[in-house]
Amino acid sequence: MRSRVFISCGQSCPEERELASKVGNLLTARGFDVYIAIDVQTILEINSRIIQELKNSDCYLFINFRRERIGFGWKTGRQYRGSLFSNQELAIAYALNFERILVINQDRILPEGILKYIGINTEKFVGFDDCCATVERALDRSGWTTDYSRRLRADGLRPSDRGLHYGRLRGYFFYINIHNGRPDIAALETTCRCVGFARIGEHLRPCPIRSPLKATGRSGFAHTIFPNSHEAFDILCVGYCSKPVVMSQNANAVSGAFVGSPMMLQETRGVFLNSALDSVDGHSLEITPGVWELRYEFFAINFPVLSVSIELTLTDEYEPSVKILDQKII
């Protein structure tokens, strides 16, 4: 999952809109995912578009163009106000505790609002012709990398070291780490579910088990993931599931209950989910030897939903191997 950059850039004229597009292409060429903020006017638009996109971004790039002239200094010459709307976006980004912020000002802009209180060590640009080159040099010095994220992200997909037994399941369990890259808040009530599976190349079919999957190392099905930390989930078990079966059927004629019928555990081999579903046959997935895709979703309070697809390769002897295919925010 690529690091996502929110670009706050004036768009009051065709030249500014063209420059915003060029900066977006520049970042895309470096491997970043990009959102270019558009001008919105109402509180509802700010809430539904700008704040949501900021929450869904990892880095913040502010290109501050001159607006109306507001003063004249004998040493500095004409002085200008910067973009007021972009200044508001910067304030929201600061309130959301972005760790990676780049502010690039056009020369002779007076530092107003929150710009008065932010240390800015990037060079200024004169006009449209040198703005992109100034942005490139600032990016080179920033050390921004495409693997940084403030959102939930997944890695560390791995099997258990040995065969394990948990509840009715016995076999090899597979775990995945979910990271909270935010420095300011915990990912509360983080839960996981399997939403679909299919053979590679086919359309996903909905998973019949909609219950949350087990939080690794806990008796429950949710984690609190603290800032800049991670926790794991049990996403798969390849092995056996046991269920009780009746040896004989001596039914009581009056009550219909089985009388004196000894019980035994019968094991079924397959692919299972270690979920909160408590029905006897509720853990099994209709997965046979071959190459499969399984898709999972991870939820946490005040975080966008993380979707992760994994590839499961299952031999005729039910020897499994897995890898992460992709992950994205939805």
C-alpha cells in the first residue's frame, strides 16, 4: 500500500491548476498515491471531502501561492497574503497530527495564521516556472518514502511454528500483523472478518462466515492497537475441525431425546476460520487443493477500512503456503 500525499495547492487560475496536476504527476512518478484538494465552499463539503481525505492521507504538501497584496516593506518590497483556504487545510492537517508536512511558499508571502507558528525550512519559489523544481528539491531533502503510512496496514503474514489446537480446530494457524501508524490515537476495537474467497482468476463469492476472527493472543475478537504499534489476528487454519457425533440413535418415544447414546468426536480436514461463530459446522470454507484468493477487511474506530487480499496455495496433501496479494483503503 503506497503512502498517500494530500496536495493542498491553489487553483484560482488555469496556471495554478496545471501546476497542481504537474506536482501530482511528479509524486506519482516517485511511487506515491496522490490526492489533489479541490476548492470547496460549504461546511458540509469541508466535512465530507477535505477532512475525510486528510484522514485518509499519510503526508501533507502545501504549496502556498500569492493572493492579494497587503503591504509594502522598504527592505522586502511588496508583500502578499497567501491562500486562505489552503491555510485552513493546513490547520486541519496540523490538528490531525500529521508528522510529515511540507510547506512551500511563494516568495514575499507574509506568514499569517498557523504559518506564524510552524518552522519552515524549505526554499521559496518565485513563480510557476520554478515551482516544480523547488518541490522536487524539498522532496529530496524530506526523506519521504512510499512505505510510510498513518493508516492501518498489514504485513507479517506467517504460519504458526507447529501444529496447534484451539477449540475444535487443530492444525497450522496463519497470522497477520495490523499496524497503526498514527502517532496520536489508538485504533480502538480493531476487528477482522473474511468477506470473500475464490480460485485465482474467478469472481469472489461472499464468505458464509460473517463473524469476526480471533485476535491473536487474546480470548476475544478485537484488539486495541496503540499508536505506532501493531497486533495480530488469526485469519486462517488449515488442518482439522472436530465435531460431536452420536454413536447410536435410541430415541425416547415420548420426549424424542436420545437415551444412552454415546458421543464421539469426528474430525474433518479442510480450511477453517477461527471465528466467533459458535455453530458446530460453522468454521469450514469450501476450499479444495489449488490456488485461492481470500479477502479480509479490518475495522477500527476513526480509521478507514483496510482491505487485504491473500493468496493461499493448497497442495493435494493440504500443505499450505500464503502471501499477501494487495491491500488498500476502502
